Amino acid sequence: MTVLVTGATGTVGRALVEHLLARGAQVRALTRDPRRAHFPDGVEVVAGNLADPTGLDRAFDGVTAVHLITFDGADHAPLATGAALAELARGAGVRRVTVLGGDVEKSPLEVAVEAGGLGWTRLAPVEFMSNALEWAGSVRTEGVVREAFPQARSAVVHEADIAEVAAVALTEDGHAGREYWLTGPESLTAPEKARIIGEVLGREVRHVELTRDEVVGQWRQQGYAEEDIAFFLAMRTDPPEAGYTVLPTVREVTGRPARTFAHWVRENAAAFGG
């Protein structure tokens, strides 16, 4: 079995490569710049860009399963090449496809894959635990997490759990046509995350509440478009139920419980000055 992993240098992609290797699969990793990929021995690395399917025939040649992301790795814009990618997979004889969704609504690529007669599995994770890395600097220097909307809850999920579910779906039967909403084992607020970070580091980490205007100003400074900011606000002030509801999907698919936020913090303690 040869599995093509797109988005292979991303947080989920790298973990997926490791899980697939552990399952004995041959892995082909697609990346824009193979020289900077740095994958384990045995991984075949090929150059390519999902936003430009021209020349991707070699990447798809001989693969039996494919992991796809729904956005351009350069600017995170939704891919408009779904139909071409689905055709490449179908032409190569791909039997299993996992698609990593990034929104409540299905992307054009997801729609194309589902319409293309492929054995697809949609992965719909809620907020990644790695988003907490945006607090790393203030935790290191001040022992502070600055965040607005302290009542907002999120069932944050470990990226390795997303990858492990993908690895199961790509290497085992029984997952075609399934939509897997993926969460961690807890629904947490920003103050609760700050407390957990402090407990893992062994020192106090305080939550400082930002106002709505302050956080919107930060997003604008960071270059986000107004439509992105409107989406961020909606997710925090009126989130969909799926965003804060803990589900047993990771356990059901992988046979083991989802990793906790404390587990993630321990793995990334150095970033926070631990």
C-alpha cells in the first residue's frame, strides 16, 4: 500500500506520515519544497502544489490512498482545484481518500471528491490544540494568557489524534462515506487552558481578558480580512454546537481515548518556557 499525504509538512501531515509508517504503509509526501521537508528515512518526497494540479500525475501514480487538505498551503485560501484533484485520484485507481475539512460547510474540494465516486472519509476537527502556541510568548515572559470572550468553550483536539484517525481510515476498510467530527476529551475556556498550562509548567499562568475591540484590533494588525474577523467573532460569540460538544469519535475509530490538553502542553512545554 502506498499512501500520498498532501499538506505533509503541516502539523497534521507530519503526524500522519509517522502513523502511516508505524502501520507499515509506504508513504509518499507531497510538498512545495522537498529540500526543506526533513521526513524520516523511507518516505518518498515529491514536489507539487495542490493549487496547480499540472504535473501532479507522478505524485498520484501508483498510490492506493490519498490524504487531501482543502486549502492552499501558502495563503490558506480554499482550493479551487477540487475537480482536477478528484480526477487525478480516480485515474490513479485510488480506493480511499481522507479529506481534512477546515469549516462547518463543505469546501469545493470535498464536494468534488464526494461526487467523484471515491471512497472518501471527511475529517472535521474542531479547534486545534496548537492554536494555544499564539500565547507562548506572553506565557514565557509574563506568565499571562491574553484572550477575549472568557466564557467561550472549545472541544480542542490534539493534531496527532486527527492524524491517527486519518491513518486508520486510509489503511482499513469500513470508513468510506463517513464524516468524522473530531474533538478532544474536554470542552475548555481560555481561563481553563491558562490554568492547565500553569499546572503543567509548575507556575502560575494568569488569564487576562481582552475587550472585543482589542482583539479585533489585533486581528487587523495581523492582516486578517474583515470576513475572516467576522468568522472569528461568530465562532467565539455564537459558536456552532459542534465546536464545544465533546464526542467519542477518536476512541471509536482508533480504540484509545483522545489526548488531553494537558498532554499537549507537556509535549510543547519548551515553547512556553517550561
